[in-house]
Amino acid sequence: MTRLSTLCYIEQDGKYLMLHRTVKKNDVNKDKWIGVGGHFEEKESPEECLLREVWEETGYTLTSWQYRGIVTFVYGEDTVEYMSLYTADGFTGEAHPCDEGQLEWVDKEEVLRLNIWEGDKIFFRLLNEGRPFFSLKLVYDKSDTLLEAALDGEPLELFDILNEDGTKTGLVRERGVAHLEGSLHPTSHVWIVRENDRSGWDLLLQKRSACKDSNPGCWDISSAGHVEAGNDYLPAALRELSEEIGIRARAEELHFVGMRRARFEDVFYGRPFRDNELSAIYIYREPVDEKALTLQASEVEEVRWMDFKECWRQVEEGTLPNCMYLDELKMVGDCLFNRGKEK
């Protein structure tokens, strides 16, 4: 079943007009909060549908609106809906009751805390960032779990959201939303090491690309990345090694150090960034020629070897622009120095 519809978020005084869909029993949006809108009638344009649906559901006549994007909504095996997404900041008229549910003005900062579709959080993020006209594809199963998301034809990263004990909650969330909300998610960290004649060990550090969404241009772990939804820590570690620096390692070549919880908040590019990770830490001891590595330009600017104790000193003193943590360095150091050089 393929359908065409409009969806509009009316703005006023820092709030969105939200509709709590509670009336229809067989409504795919049952009990969720969404904007106002509905399906095209025969021969209607998107704007004609927008104006009619807004008036029918709210009593308002729009006087100022903006076409923000197309949302392709795929639900299960039998529903595909192409939604024309609008925001509106001008209207006249008096509100009347809605036969779809309850209308309520909600502070924009509170909208993400409502029972809304996970994919809706993505387009709210894009709207709040002032993103130009976009095409967003969202694919769900019949349990309302987000399976796939793509922005302007490019896949978006999806994470499993974790409980405090590290188990999966069952929620799948897009990367940008997870970092906006500070949702706990899994990552894998790989430290590449080699023996030296100074402290005993060198670390291979990577310099993060200047276009990264957090800590651009900072020195970091040899290879690190998020665990994709449905994946696990070790396969993610092997994937990141291959993608970021071109090392095709085998699972048995990664030595597991332990798990580490990390949180931090900052602002990058004028937007809040809330990181909340549960990380699996690994060490890779196989020979590596840094000059022969293939660096992923969007992730890694360069790599360099650095003596472990010198790295520790500079991170502790703040003389090395970095986004590493001393407690994680300690975990790696304890493994390297306290356990000797056993394989």
C-alpha cells in the first residue's frame, strides 16, 4: 500500500503544536505524538492537502509555512508513505477540538521526551539545525523498531541503546540523536602497540579529521568506532581497523583488555554533543608499518607513534591536543606492563 500525505509542525513561542493520537484503534500512530496533517485527496497538491488538513484538525488557517523535506516512511512489508514535511509559523483562526486525538503546545526542548517515532527524532534534529530541504527514508518493523535510515540517499548510523548494565534496551537510535540525548551506546577501541627501548611500549595514535562531528583535529586512540545496531564489539573493532587505517586483522589478534564507561558533554559547531559510551578495549600487537597504512580521509588525518609514558605525561599535563582518557590509558598500561609481553 503506497500513500501520499503531509505532516506539519506549527511553531509558536518556542513550542510545537503536537497531536497525541489516541482515538483510532487501528492507527499506525496510536498513542504517539506527531504533527498535524493527513493523506492527499484526489488531485490535491501537497500545499492544498497541507492547508485543508491543518484547518480540519486544528481550526487554524495557515498564513506562513515552509516545505522542509520528503520523508519516505516504510512500515513492515505493506506500507510505504511519502510524507511532505512542513513547518509553519503563521496562522489565523480559533482552535477547535480534533477528532484524531488531543492537541497540545509543547516546548521544543521537551518534544524528544514524548512518545514519538525514533525516526521523527531525526527530522526534528535536522529541523533544529536549520538543514536545507532534505529527503529522509525511515524503515521500521511492525514492532516500531527503526531498521534503516538514510538522509539524501546516504545511510545513517544506527545504534542499539543500552541499559546501565550494558544489556540492550530494544531501542535503536540514530547517531546524531543518540549524541543529542546522551543515550548509552556501545563502542569498540583498539590500541595498536609496539615494543620500544624507552618506556617499553609505543602507542600508534591517530589524529582525527578536521571534519569530525566531535573533537576534530585531536589525537586519539589508534582506531575506535561505534557498534552498529545488531552488531557486537569484536566485529565492530575489526571493521573499524579496516575502514579507518586499512589493517585487516583477525579476531584472535585482538587482545581484550576490559570494558570502560565514558561520558562527556561539549559543544561542536554550535550544537550540543553528549557522549555516553560503554566501550570494549582491545590491544593489537602485530607489526604495523605506519607509512603503509591506508587512512580514511573522513576519519583520520594522520597517525604517529608515541612512547607510552610520554603520551601519558602530555595527556595528563594537557600539552597534547587529544580526546583520550587517563583511566583508559591506565587500563592499557596495566595490561602491557603488569602482564609483561605475553601473547
